[in-house]
Amino acid sequence: MITVLAGGVGAARYLAGQLLVTPDTDVTAVVNVADDVELHGLHISPDIDTIIYTLSGAIDTGRGWGLADETWNALDELRALGLDAWFNLGDRDIGTHLFRTTLLREGLSLSDVTARLASARGLRCRVLPVSDQPIETRVTLASGGEIGFQEYFVRLAHGVAISRVRFAGVDEAHPAPAVLDAIAAADVVVIAPSNPVVSIGPVLAVDGVTEALAARRERNVAVSPIVAGAALKGPADRMLRELGEESSVVGVARRYREVIAALVIDEADADLASAVAATGVRPVVAPTIMSSPEAAAELARRTVAAVRP
Ligand code: FO1
């Protein structure tokens, strides 16, 4: 089994590649839930939905989130009624959030709801929230004040400097059922090329996850989301720098070195391979830009091969 620790868009692309080279039923995604947000009475789980929509082919490929062929009537009505609807929810996407919110209110766990969403969209791989308890990424702005992740990422378009990130609720959160077993039983655990701070960070922060990974470090590998010092999408590079870390493959290796034996870095960073090795993590140089499904499949094949027993 291949277990993939995942955030949003980058992880979804990687997982789509993994499913081209591994039987679906042999793949488990353990997904960040700290991007989740309650808006307009709806429980929204962006990273879970991005993965399920991408793997089922329903994703809007231009945006990388939400559903294709969307309409925005409900949101237009909200705005016409005077609500500041800054988080764009398409009419079909709202169906997903109504489904999730209804079942959660009936007492189902986030894991159960996610399993039903995944199977309803025909997925045969497992999609596990890292925890069924609420965890919320809170971002402190360098200019002062603390806001929720989606306010930072969407309402402010992550165009502001931050000074701190914390995961509210993580101390009370437990790994969701099957998560620790999905880590222990995996032939290989892959940390997908997601934002190390706010996508993978919350996953590693859940009680028992880092320990479970460290216990089998030799069979764990990460794919750097940073190429030539920059993130391919989103604010990962700036967040690392603003938090005083290095926005490079070396900075990523330092973050993950307790839980991975190898880090896949792009050919653009081949000159940093020895600096990565100096952190105690084995560098694996390979093309990491997933410009096509075939490129993602080849990346997944080489990533797993880097530590496959
Ligand atoms: N990202 C945006 O940049 N703007 C949006 O309006 C937006 C709405 C949205 C709605 C549902 C959903 O599942 C994701 C959405 N995202 C949006 C992406 C979301 O902010 C993710 O958390 C990021 O992609 C980071 O993982």
C-alpha cells in the first residue's frame, strides 16, 4: 500500500499520477483538514474536496478547486442580499457542502462523510481526513492580528506578510480511525508536494502521526513543493521565509528530516543535492513539475522507487 500525506492542489495532482502507476485500492490519502472553514452555515473541507474532485475528474482544471461547469447563482443572491461572500462557492459545490453539513449534523464523522463523498464520485482509493476533530489554521499577520487561513489565503489573496501560524484545536485532535494504521502498514509513505507549513504541518502535528512516521522513516519520502526557491502555486515559499526558514529544498529537508529518508528535488535544484544530504535526508533528483498526467505518473513512480523496500 502507498499512503500519501496530502494538502490541496499539488497533492491532488500527485495522487492522480500515483493512481496511474498503482492500483487504486492500494492507495490511501491522509488529508489536511486545517483549511476547513464554516461559512454561511456550511462545513467546507477544501483539501478533501480538491482531492476527491481531482481524482474523479470533476475538478475545474483552470481554478484547481471547485467543480467544472459551475454556476454562481446562490452566491450572486447572497451578495445581492448584502452579504460579503468573499469565498467563492459554486452552486454544484454547495451541494457537496450541504451533503457534508447535513450528515455531520446527523452525527456522522468527517471520515464517514468523506468516505461517502469519495465513493459517490467513484473513487476506489481511500481518502482519510487526518482527524475527525476540528483543527483550524490561524495566521498571525506581521502587521498584527490573527485571522483564519481562508481569510488569509482567499479574502486577502495571501498578499500580506505573516509572523506566526498555529493550528487551533490540534492538541485536542486525535488521528482519525485508520490513519495510524495507513501509515504503519504502508510499503511507502509519500509526503506530497503540498505547502509544508499549512498543508503538511497540520497533518504532522496531529497526536501520534509524527511518531508513527519516524518509526518507519526509512520507507518515507517527500516531494519538494519548492523548486528553485519558489512554490509552483500558492504562498509556501513566502510563508517559509516569513517564518524565518529557508525557502528552498534544503529548508524543506530540514522540516521533514525527522520523518523522511529521501526528498525528491527537481533537476533545477540538483546543485543543492549535497546541501540536502547534509541535513541527513537523501536527495533524489528528478523532474517534479507535473505538467501532464504522464509527468505526474513518472514522478510518482520515481518517488516510490526511491524508498521502496
Ligand atoms: N481559492 C481561492 O483562491 N478563491 C476562492 O474563492 C476559493 C473558493 C473555494 C471554494 C471551495 C473549495 O473547496 C476551495 C476553494 N478555494 C478557493 C481553494 C481553497 O482556498 C484551498 O484551501 C486552497 O486551495 C489551499 O489549499
